[in-house]
Amino acid sequence: MSKTTLLSGCLSASTTIIKRLSSSKSDLKAVLAAKIPKEQEKIKAFRKSHGKSSVGEVTVNMVYGGMRGIKGMLCETSHLDPNEGIRFRGYTIPECQEKLPKASGGGEPLPEGLFWLLVTGDIPTQDQVKGLSQDWARRGQLPPHVCNLLKQCPKHVHPMSQLSAACTVLNTESEFVKAYNKGVKKTQYWESTYEDAMNLIGKVIGIAALIYQNTFKGTTDLRPIDASHDWSLNFCNLLCYDDPTFAELMRLYLTIHSDHEGGNVSAHTTHLVGSALSDAYLSYAAGMNGLAGPLHGLANQEVLIWIMKLHKELGDDPSDEQVKAFAENTLKSGQVIPGYGHAVLRKTDPRFMCQQEFARKHFPDDPLFKIVTQVFKVVPPLLQGLGKVQNPWPNVDAHSGVLLQYYGLTEMSYYTVLFAVSRCLGVMASLIWARALGLPIERPKSLTTDLLMKAVGASSKGSKKEDKKKC
């Protein structure tokens, strides 16, 4: 075969691949483009008929309690029921595990399928999910300035700070900014936002992997992204984790951590910053700064520290009484049991349960897993007995760190980056819809304490007089 013939054959094959990738690229966007006008009309008609209807009332405690429980924002992608747990577009986690497409030979849902569900409300086909995998792989190459930033970043800088910085400077690539500067119509904002969201999802695994390799492994060399692999498998390869069971864990982890309705700090911050028409990269970076807080995404690290401390002090096979005493000492010291309780949930987090099922299936005899199971048995009754805890049940953070430890990913300061990679799916799906529905800049009304007291018929002077009478 001549060199000319060989080259011609290669070019022909490349053209076919590019056409196939282009087709898969437009598939989700075409589905979305067909859905958006219907949703716009539905909401327009609903607001016209019921725009002045009340959906709840705001109490003084809500104002002082971080707006907890106030119904005041829109999130189409998921809903957190206090008694049922999270539903992604109406589907529970067990239903998603059953219905969403899986990798060949795998048993866990692919995050690509969950993203399709979040964006469209529909369960995707295997081919649609494969198309998303190829599309994200095609978008995965990082710009040189982002790589250089991470390579030069001092290793003592927290991985979440590095992620935020890298995603912030990635906004040089924003298609929305280019379109906005050209004067694109407001009704078309969603199209360039969609492109930014897809590009960010494709690139975030490379950013996260480069942070890991440079900070913990002393290298800045990354394996290439393979268009024949799914998103999770490519992420595992970039991290140099080749165990196929670990890839299954990542598929599960990246699916269940993706979205938790709109009011949590990371989702709300992304939405808030995006409402100012900041691009997807700036909005996501802002949201991940919120995720980095110890009351949000950093909690999984605190759980693992507590579990390992318990294990070190009590050994592999402690009694229930020993575990109870350890937990009681934690509470007596003024601390909480990390991983237990939730701002909204009033039952065991379904995300905890599916992680426990994974561990029971793949490593039931692991000492740390046994301790997690034992704590699950001992701590809820202990907390219930205090009479002050609304939710004594474990949340998602109570388990995830132990799973990662088992597979050798022991760098705890990196765990929240994994959370951030997953959360990218949910907040980007919501941002696409925020632009599609033309949601305005978020600007709630604030009150001073004096104005709040006046609003409820109280006064600071009157309250002081009443306090003196009571005394």
C-alpha cells in the first residue's frame, strides 16, 4: 500500500469519526432545543395564572437561620424530600441505579446518563450516553495556561483552591462571553452556556487529575483521554487508578454526588453568580469555593478522621458499648458526630445506603467498613436519646471516605475535589436551564433587625421593658 493511499484512508477514517462525534455533540443539544420552548410556554402560562399566589410564609427564625426552609428559588433538576431523600427529575437513587445505562460489564449507573436525565428529564438510551462520553472526551484538552498555572502552584495550596483558580482562568475559553460581546439575543443565551457547560465537564476531570498528580505524586504528566472510554473511566485513568472496581465506584460516586436541589451552598452560589450573567467557569468556581467549606463538601474528610481515630483507639473489632462510649465522649467534648444529621433530610440518606451496598458487595470484611456499619447501628439511638437532634441518621459523607481509603486514595484533602467533579454535572445542568428560562439576577430583600421587629409588631424598646418585667 502506498503512503498516499494509507494517508487517504486515515483521513477518510478521521472524517468519519469527526462526523460521528459531531452528530453525538448535537444530539443532546437538539433534544434540549426541542424541549426549551415548551418549558418556556408552560412557565409563562403558569406565571400569568398564578404569579401572585403565595407558596409559603417567612418566619423570623428563617431570616436568622440562614433562610433555611424558605421557598424562594427554582431548581428543575432535583428535589430533596425530607422523608424520601433526593429525587433526580422525579427518580430516586435506587431507580436511577436500575434505569440509567451502565458501562459494559458494569453494575453502576454512568454519570453521563444522570446528566442527560438532569438536563432533559428523560432516561437516555445507551447510544445517547455513549455519544456524551465521546463528546466530553473530545472537549477534554486543557489550554496551556491552565496547565502552567497548576504546574506552578505550590503544593501546600489546598486542592480545592487550585481547582477554583484553574476553573476561573479557564473562562478565557468561554463561548458565552464571546456571544455576549457580539450582542447575542437573550433567548439564545442558553446555547453558548450549553457549550461552556459541556466544555467544562469535559475538562474538569483533567484539571482535577493534574491537581492530584502534581500535588501528591510529583508529576505533571497525564495519560491521554480515550474517546472510547466513559467519563468516569477516563478520570480514573488520569488519576492512574486501573482497578475496574474503582472505576465502578467512581461511576456511582460521581452520579450520587451530582445534585441535591438548588439551596445547598455550592448549587446556590453557582446559580447566584450565574444570575449576574457570569459565565459557567466563573459561576462554577464560585460554587466550588462554597463546597470547600467544612459545613459542606469538606465534611467527608472530617468523618474519615473521626472514624480512623476510633479505629486507632479501639482496634478492628470494638464492642457496641465501646463505640457508644467513644461517641459519647465526642459529644461531651462539645463536638458533633461527623456525618450524622442533615439540614433537610429526616431519614438515612439514600446516598449513604447505596455506598454501603457497594462496600458490602465488594469488600465486606474491611475493618473500616465494619466500623462504619457499627457506628450506623450505635449512633442514631444515642442521638435520639438526647432529644435535641432532628435527624440522627447518617448522610452521604458518613461513608464516602472509607470507600476511597479502601482503594488506596488516601489523600483526604483531595476528597472534596472528587465531590466538586461530580457536582459540576448538577450545577451546569441547572445553569443551562437558568439561561434557557431567562431567570433574572437574584436579589432578595434584606432587613435590619429593627425593621424585622417592626414588621412583626415588636420593638426593641418594648422587648427590653417586657424583659425587665419578667426579671
